[in-house]
Amino acid sequence: MKNLINELIVAGIEENEAKKEISILESEIKDKEKIKLLVKERIKKRIPVQYILGKAYFMDFEVKVNKKVLIPRPETEILTEETIKKLQKYAQPEIVALDIGTGSGIIAIALAKLIPNIQITAIDIEKEIIDLACENARLNYVEDKIDFKICDIFSKCFEKLLQSRKFDLIISNPPYVKLNEMQKLKPEICLHEPKIALHGSKENKTGLIYYKRIVELVKKCCDIKLLAFEIDPLLVSDLKFLLRKNGFNNFEIIKDYAKLDRCLFVYI
Ligand SMILES: C[S@@+](CC[C@H](N)C(=O)[O-])C[C@H]1O[C@@H](n2cnc3c(N)ncnc32)[C@H](O)[C@@H]1O
């Protein structure tokens, strides 16, 4: 299968990604000729194999994916793993968490699988996305621990949600790709992954509006312990400014595998 990895690399796919995709194909399909055909299709259409197969892996579990949701990223594994480590410090009978922009449900599902005493609300903007996340929670036997809801964070329902329950943790990997960075994305991402997940609403020119909405509402109406965000390294100084402006001075930034600032934890 080394040849197939090379074919992907020659076609411009990063080595790590190429190895991961071939390993997914090999684990799913036994027929080598079929794998070769799928690799050709993948190269021609620049479509990630996860969308071809309709499934992807996050940490150590499998989820279904379709073009309504982002393919899970290794950076999001870092966010989730670090959050789990930090939650261990809060010894309390039950942890109540909110996952904003749940997509395929990966963050909520991982928290539910790995933290025994957690109850999670997970929101996203469209019914089809929430239906898929619910299905993934069922496939991973954690549906009892997650309450999935359709909720647009710019609508009143989000304010009501924050007031309705005391959340210990709010976690989010929001749409954060700036408008002018969207054209620089590789074809696999800009042709196939959903714009609503990458960049979000039209108003999100700077990549900041989701963070701003969440931080301002947390300040206004929510008494949480930990706020955990995945971030674009390009936004770090704007995010620090936003946090300080809202009175949040105790925060920590964690780097990803490429040594780029990727996770932001705010201790409240
Ligand atoms: C970067 S993706 C993250 C998906 C998943 N949590 C992950 O880490 O792979 C951002 C998610 O936010 C959702 N989203 C976009 N705008 C939203 C809004 N106004 N309210 C709620 N969710 C929104 C998108 O549909 C998408 O699923």
C-alpha cells in the first residue's frame, strides 16, 4: 500500500493525511482493487476518503460523517483530551457541560464516553446535523448522557439555554476561518467541507464573532467554571483582547502538534 500513499503524496496530499486515509481504506475494505479505484476517485475529485466511506475516527471511536459536518481533526482531539484532564481537578458528583457547534457530535461523545459523571447538552444550527450527531451518540452507546438540540447561538434560544441550567463546562470548536483565509484552503476542504462549519455566517469576516457571542453571554448570564475553545492561531491576540475586555484574565493557551496555538482555556 506504500504505492498508494505515494500516489496521494504526489497528488499534493500531506504525508500524514495520506497515511491516515490509506489506513482507513485498508481497515474498511479488503478488496485491494477496490481500494485502488477509490484512491483514484479521491485524487480526481479531491474528496477526502472519510466522505467517500461516510465514516471517520476520533480518538478511539468511529462516527458517521456526511457533507453537512466537518471531518474530525487531530487538533480537536487535543482540545478534548486537555479538557478531560482539566475536568479531573473538579471533584464533584456531576459535571454539566455544553458543546457548542457539535457537528458530528465527536466532542460531546468523547466527553460522555470518558467522563462517568457528565451530562452534556450539544447544540448545532441544523436538524440534519443534529440527527447525525444523535445517531453517532447511539452508535457509541452514550445517547443517554447527551441532550442534542437545534439552536443558533445568535438567536434568543441560546441566551435561554445559558440561563436555563448551570453549566460547569462550555466547550466549542466554532467556525473560525477568516473570510480572506477561506480561498487559501486546500481543495479537499473548500470543495467538500461545509462552509457553515469552517467560516460560519457571512458576518464572520474576522473569524471572531462566535467567540465574541459566547464570551459576552458567559459574562452576562452564565456562571461556569471552564470555557474551552479550539482556536485559529492567527486570532490569538484578538482573543486575548476580547477576554480581558470582558474581565476574564485567567486563561491558558495550548499548542497543537505543529506547535501552533490551538486551544484556549478560560478559568472562571
Ligand atoms: C468547526 S465545526 C465543529 C464541529 C465539531 N464540533 C468538530 O469539532 O468537529 C463548527 C460547528 O458549528 C456549527 N455552527 C455554525 N454556526 C452555528 C450557529 N450559529 N449556532 C450553532 N452552531 C453553529 C456548524 O454547523 C459546525 O457543526
